[in-house]
Amino acid sequence: MADAFYAGVPVFDGFNRIVEPALYKPLPDGWTLGLADIVGSTSVIAAGRYKAVNMAGASVITAVANAVGTPEFPFVFGGDGAGFAVPPEWAACAREALAATIVYVHDELALSLRAAMVPISTVRAQGLDVRIARFAPSSNVTYAMFSGGGLAWAEQAMKRGAFAVEPAPAGARPDLTNLSCGFEKMPSIHGTILSLLVMPSSREMTGEFSGLLEALLALTANAEQPGRLMRGGSLPVKWPPSGLDLEARARHRPAHPLFIYRLYVAARTLFYYVPLRFGLSVGRFRPSTYLGEVIENSDFRKYADGLRMTLDCSQELADCIEALLADAARRGVVRCGLHRQPDALMTCFTPTVFGHHFHFIDGAAGGYAMAAKWLGKIAQAEQRT
């Protein structure tokens, strides 16, 4: 059952309204922030394994959602990690889910996931806050928007080793039911997939920063989300899917051979591939309806103490965006990072194929993780000067 506080946060459906402070409600006392990310993601990206990195990031959200019994809680996908917030009664099972996810990511994906659980009281002791808004990209789902600076501070604390979640015992696995990566890479049709992070130079969303966001959103108003590449019969699906092994490992239990799970995923994905590839309706399932919902339900833009977007745009538009942000950075309004790549990735959490399914979008060659590396390098340079 959804938490009463989060269920009561008003929903808005115009993304340009993210700059309105009244939309954001402070988390109640007693809540806890959860965070996780991949350690050393740059080398993993260089090895061409960013699909596995995205799978690890989405597994954090899926594991917690399955542990608490609902996806109706504040969360944000960050490419190589994720963040979320839970009320006191869910904190213990969320911690257990995170602990088991650390083991799964190590054993099945050969990656290192660090995680932390940070009390909201600790955040507020820093003079910061965590405020939540709910954005509805469609009538089917909502995504949380975060402001107040607390989530960003907690992420940095996690990277320093504070509030660490210890791994679960060997062999532990989270419940990753309904996590999938069955869609293939989505190539840009306009020139580039642009991943960008735009953070305020101060801890809060100032008027000047809000103005910059309004200008940026107006500039990108006609840019397409990568999910729209699925229109016109260009479906990024094949069989067997390139993510078959990753999906099998998400379901794998050490007591049983991995090939059994590979066979299961092969059969399951074939069941979905045929209707999607050939536009065949099966019972209540209508491929055109589902694919429309996939597009509408994707999280290609979000606000989590800063704007995060993945766009399919022309090189000229990407240059304009970069110039706008570079000027704002020189004026001390923002800290920003961008990364260009030819393709996008989508990782999915699908509690049901009828409306209520979530689709996490990122660039396929580093995306948000590489944009964050650029942002980090800028911050280090600023500290040296």
C-alpha cells in the first residue's frame, strides 16, 4: 500500500513547472534517504558494459519497490545508480533490499555497488532539506522530483563512505521480479543522444537558476525523447535480446544452474517479441497501446536537486544547449555536465504491461555517468583556482 504522505503530494503534468517551489513538499520527520551507485563506472563504460551498469541502477529501484510492495514511493534513476526516500515503517526492508542488491551486483554483474541510508534528520542538521513533487508524464505513472539540496548532499556523503549499507550474507539476492532490459539500443535519428546534468551553483534553486532552466526547457521543447524512436515501425526489439543474460542473472538463484534462467528468459522474451515485432494482439495486450505507454511513461527528463535530461537532438541544438550552459557556468549560475553519444538505452520495471510500467532512459555510451564525470572535473578545477 502506498505511503499516505507520498500519495497526498499533488501531481502536476507540465514539466516546465518544476521551477515552482510550491509544488515541493518536505519529507516528514523520520523518513530515510537511500542511495546507491557503481564504483569505478568510468572503466566499466570504457569496457562497453554500460547496459550492465544501467541494469544495476534500475535494480536498486526494483528491489526496494518489490520489498515494500509498491512502486508508489519517491525514487530517481541516475544511470549508474539511484536514489529514493522511504517512511520509517519501510526503512528496514529497504535496507535489506539494498544489502541484497549489493551482493547481486557483485556476483551476477561483476560490478561494485556502494549504498547508503541517510536519515532526513541528518540532512536537516546540515541546513538542507528534501522536498518532493510528483510529475505525471502520462496518466499511468508519476515520478518524484527532488529539491532542497539534501539528496545531492547525501550522495556526496555516501561517496565519502558515510552511512554505508553493508552487503547481505553471501548468496543473498533481492527480488528483481519485473526488471527487464529487453529493448535494444535506440539510435539517434536527429544526430546525437545528449545526456545533461544541470545543477545550481548554490544549494538552493535561486531565481537566476530557475530562469536558466526556463530558457533551457524552452530551447529543448521540440527535442524528442529517445523513446519516440519506437514510432513508425522502428521497434528496438530482436530475439534473442542482447540483454538476455542480464535478465537471466537478475532472476538467478545460486542454488540452481544459470542456464535454466536463460531458457526461461528466452521463452518469456519470445512471448513478447512476436506480438511487438509483428503487431499482434494477444488477449488484452495491444502492442500499439503498450508501445505508446512505453513512450509516455519514460523518465527522459527529471529534477533531482538539478535537471537531468536525455534528448535526441541535432548537433546544432546540442551546440546551442552547450553554449547556453557554458555561459551560465561562467556567470556562476550553474555547474553542468554533458555527454554526446549515438544511441540511447532503456531499462524497464514493469509491474504490469497494462499502463503501470516504468522506463528508465539513459545514453548508451556513458550517459549520465559520463556527464557527472565532466561535472566532477569542473568542480575539482574550481577548487584548485
